[in-house]
Amino acid sequence: MKKILLVGNPNVGKSVIFNRLSGARSVVSNYPGTTVDFTRGYMEIHGERFEIIDLPGSFSLEPKDKAEEVTRRMLKEKKPHAVVSVIDATSVERGLYLTLELLEEGYPLVVALNMSDLARDKKIAVDGQRLEEILGVPVVSTVATTGGGLRELVSRIPEARRVDVTQVVQRIKGKRGGKLHTPLSPDDRWNLIDKISGQVVFRGKYKHTLKDVISDLSVQPLTGIPLAIAVLYGFWSFFSAFAGFWTDGFLSKLFDEYWLPWIQGSFPGAGATMAASSPLYAVLVGDPVASSSLEAMGVLTSGLFVPFAIVLPAIISFYLVLTVLEDTGYLPRLAVMVDSVFHKIGLHGFAIVPTILSLGCNVPAVLATRILETRKQRFMVMTLLGVFIPCGAQIGVMRDLIPEYVGLIIVFLFFGYFVMGAILNKLIPGTSPEILMDVPPYRTPNERTVISKTWMRASHFLVEAIPIVLTGVLLVNTLYWLGVIDWIGNIFEPIFVTWFGVPAETARPLVMAFMRKDMAVGMLGGIPMSTGQLITSVVLVSLYFPCLATFLMILKEAGPKDLLRSVAVMVFSFFLFGGLAHLMVALGGI
Amino acid sequence: MSWGSLYFGFLGVVLLVFGAIEFITGLPGIREVSDLGWLSIPGDAWRGIITFFSGLFVFMGSVKFQNIHGLGEVVLGLIMLWIVAGCDIFSTVLESIPGGEEGWFNTFQGFVSSYTPPYAPELWLFPFSVVVIYFIRKRGGG
Ligand SMILES: Nc1nc2c(ncn2[C@@H]2O[C@H](COP(=O)(O)OP(=O)(O)O)[C@@H](O)[C@H]2O)c(=O)[nH]1
Ligand SMILES: [Mg+2]
């Protein structure tokens, strides 16, 4: 396998770059016969796998300590396809020394000018383009800690090349300088570096703009996290105001006062109750006396009401805000900030997008996992969302039932998300390559683009999801009508009572949750039980299988095999974390 | 000490105090909405946190206001305030239009009365924050 070596002075950010390039899996090895460690991992460039090695920090190739000796030996032994020379942009000269040595020895080189953010803070401008002209190898400015520039770095690794240092000397000193012999003496080398830096490094020149400052503040955790809370709060406020306006203000009225009574009255086969009606009526219209389209449960009542009156306005407002966040450049910054947390479970910062979406509805969230690179990552996120993230409807009902505990329950569920994520990351084969995030500058979004993007996303969702929702309602209605749901409820009753400590009557709502989680949480409200039992049951409904629509969505996106695996994980998490919730409630004495 | 520094230092502290009050009244078990006729405290802990930090950033920035970093912190804090206030305005507007139980659209009186006080602290403080635009312009940086 071709090898890429990272070389540079100590503390220039080699390891941070290495971690970002190699993703989650890397091994620390010891160089035989020494106490010096180095780290190895893998990365992909255009589908080709490379081994990437983070060498010990060195100042020079004339070894003065064990670490430098190991670096030198490994450079010789590994016959690298490319060497990335990492230079600290705040002290270019020191890094150039090693870089020149590497060029003299004929390694194919790419230069990363790392810590360019710090250079900017110190008002040091480094002209990367000029440096590239002088050295004759690719030079890329990077900020390893936020991932900035790494995508470009990777794309230019294939351009790594060997150069003749006498040419570098000539470019700098003119023909006259050509008489220097390689290898250069240290004095000649420092002389050359002085000349180069005179053309490349400008101190006191960079002027910070307000945009730069705000951009930095929004990724640093201390200021970035409160900002993220504010943005998410704004997201939800806008979302509920917009969706409430259409759903509660107009569409519910339209459905409940006009459509529902009309179809209940004019569809043939109505009886006094659902059971007394004809099968076709029960499945298509549902309850003949229901007063709201939500409760009627028929394909033509709830089946149309849910996607068009509830989901559609929610989806439009959701995508509207999401698109604005994306186009202003905030979303990549949020992803960068949470990247290190998601990294621990083999995902990366962009997993925040489906996670946030899922707090609204799992169905678009499953769609959004397409943002992730590998099948493993997509599978992990779909499964974790299905189990641990309560959807908007559920959170709403939770707030009605046990407002004091909603915060706690959500914290518990997020805890489960990460624990189970770590477990899945260990268990599932497959790679988690890094997606290198480019953080674009903040900008004002263009309204036309926002509107057309929102429209594309929303209509795409409608086309994909509505048939799924309708099929779901049809299927569950049929099962319900055949008595299958009651039957399953009875089978699981004893397990619920002993393992989770909840009353026997909760079994049926839980099975019901398969179709509509919010409704199940609502049904729990009618069963007499202690607060502790109520908390456990609410947690159970969240942990329980996602609703049928989500299921079908996973089936469509990931295929039947992954759906089955996902179900296995769901059952396991259900018992594990449900039991844990029971235990915590018991210990907490609630 | 410049005028900007004093002004935003003061605004920051006011935001911070209201943020703390909203946070405390929004804690589980306390959760209450207080209405003083012209001012209402929504009693929402998340909102309280946001307003608190908004005030904190504005205050921290005001201390080194001459410096672009200081201005940046002030602006960041105010962006957070604008998010909260903007959402308030947006939802007030949307809630003023539909008629609820009565009919498709709100009556004229109903529509107008949606816009009368009490307002939340963020809404009252919002006009005072707009001053920052003057300072951004003055510095000539975008
Ligand atoms: N501000 C900033 N800090 C960085 C950057 N890259 C690395 N660092 C920090 O510099 C320190 C040294 O990084 P490390 O990767 O361990 O350096 P190594 O010795 O070259 O492997 C760490 O604290 C990093 O967080 C960067 O681009 N910008
Ligand atoms: Mg290191």
C-alpha cells in the first residue's frame, strides 16, 4: 500500500491533521528497539487506500535525539508516495529548514501551512502561492483544529513532487546562486530561508475583519455553544410558529370541519362504530364518529391529514431554516464544533444534521443520513435516531404529561445515543473515513436560492414520503382491525411488568406506538400509575421501535438486511436502556 | 472609556440580569409567566440561558470595545438577542392572523390587540441594540 508520511517540527499540529485525515481507526506502534512511538492509520483519496503515518516531531534530518533518528529511518524505510511537511505558519522559518532538507533528499513533497488562524491573529500574513512558486511543490494553508483547508490538502497530495533544490536556489538568488552544492551547509540553508521568508512572510500586515472575529467566536466552544443553543432555539421557535400557523390556524379546520364529516357521511358502509362498519370503511375512513382527522385513523382521514396538514408545513419550515443555516455558512461551523464529540463514536460533525432533523420527524432525518459517507455511518445514525431521538410530536406530548422531567429524559436519551453509538462503532465492520469539512466564510444567503432549494427539498420529501406514510397507515389499520395489535400486546405484558416495572395496561399503547408515537404517549396519560412508572413508560415509548413510516423509510434507504440488523439493535437497546431507566427511577426514589 | 464601551457595558448587564430572571422562573417546579402590565417574563429556562449569555458576551466585548475582538463579542451577543426577539415578533405576527374558534381570519380588533404590551424583556431591549450598527459602520468593516 502506498504510504503518506506526516513530518514537521514538534507541536505544529501533525497529530491533529493525522487524526482528521485518518478518521477513527488508528494504531500507535513502537519503533523497534526504541522508546519512540508513531501512529499509523488509513485514508482514501479518490477511492485509493493509503497508509498514513504521523512521524515524531523533528527539527532536522541530522538526528540529535531518538525521535529525530526514528523519523529519519522511517523516511528511508517506508519509501513514501508523498511526504506532507507540516509547517507552523507563525514560524515559517523553522519549518522551512526541515522542508528544505526533505527536498534536498528528494522526497516528493506537499507543504501544509498549518495554524494559519494563529498567524492571522498574530497579524502574520504568509503568501502560500508565492511559496509554492518558489519551492515548486503544492503549498496549502490549513487550520487543523477546525479542519479548514484539509480538503484541499488531500486533493493536492497526488501532486506531491520531487524538486531539484538548485532550482529553488536559482529562483530566489538568480543564476549566480546556482553554484551552491547540495546538500546545502546549514549556513547556506539559513541564508536561503531568510531570502525565501523575505518574499513570503509579512508581519503586521493582516487586518482582522469583523467577519473573521465572529467566525472564530462561533466555533470556539465557550462562545460557540451558547450561540448554538440560541440558533437551535430560533430554529424551533420559527418552526413551531410557522407550522402552528398552517396546521392549527387553517389546515386542521379544513380537515376537521369540512373533509372529515363529508367523507364519514358519504363513504358507503358506515356503522355505529369502527368495528360495526364494513372492513373497507374501517380501513379507508376509520372511526365513523371521530371528531378529529387525527383520531379517525383511516387511510383517507388520518392518512391524508398527517402528511398534508401536519408534516408538510413542518417540513417546509424545517427545510427553510435548514437551508438558511447552510447558506449563511453556520451549519458547517456547528458541525466543526461538535465534530470531536461525534468522532469518539466513529461519526463526524455532519451527523448533527440528521440528529437535529430527527427532533422534528425521523422520516426526513433518515433521508438526511445521505449526507454521511459510508454505509456503516448511515446505518449507525439511522438506528440511533430511531431508538434515542424523540420526534417533535412525542416531545410535545411529553411536555403535557410530565413537563418537569422532559429535560432529564432527553439528557438520558442523548446519553444512550452516545453509549450505543460507541458500542455500534466497535461492533460494526466498515470504515469511518473522515469527511473533511470546508468552512466557507459567512455570507448573506440569496433568497431565490433559499426558496428554490427549500422547494426542491420539500417536494422531494413529499414524493418520497407520502406513499410510505399511506402504506403505513393502511398496514397498521389492517393489523388493528384483525386484532393483531391487541394480541401482541397481551404477549408482551408480563415482560413489561417485571423488567420495566410499569403497569400491564401500558403494553397496548406501546404496540400502538409502532404507528404513532405521540398517540401512544397520549394513551399512557389515561392509565393510572406513579410518576416513576410514567417516566419509565415515556422513555420506553421513545426507545421503542420508531414509527412505521420511519421503518419503511429505513427499508427504502438501507435495504432489508440493514433494516433487520437495525431492528436487532433496537430490541437490544429497548431492553437495556428501558431497564436502566427503571433502575434509575427506582434508585432516585421517584 | 468610550461612549460605546459604557453603553454596551450597561446593556450587557441589563440583558444578563433579565436572562438570569428568565432562567430561574423557567426552572422545573417554578415555571411561571409573570405579567407586569407592560413587561412579561416568559419563564423559559432555555431562553433565559440564551439571554444571559447574550448579556455576558455583550458585556465582555464592551470592556475591550475599541478592539475589533471586543466589537465582535458584542455583535455575537446581540445576534443571540436578535434571534430571540426576532422569533417573538415572527410568532406574534403569525398568531395575529388566523381566527381560531371564530372563523378563518382574526377580527380587526383581535388583530390589533395582538400587538399591544406586555412584551418580553428581549423585545424591549431590541431597539437599544440596533445602535451597534452605527459602530460597525464607523469601523467600516463588514
Ligand atoms: N489554533 C490552532 N491550533 C492548532 C492547529 N493545529 C494544531 N493546533 C494545536 O497545536 C497543538 C499541537 O498539536 P499536535 O497535533 O499535537 O502537534 P504535533 O506535535 O505536531 O503532533 C495542539 O494543542 C493542537 O490543538 C491549528 O491549525 N490552529
Ligand atoms: Mg504529535
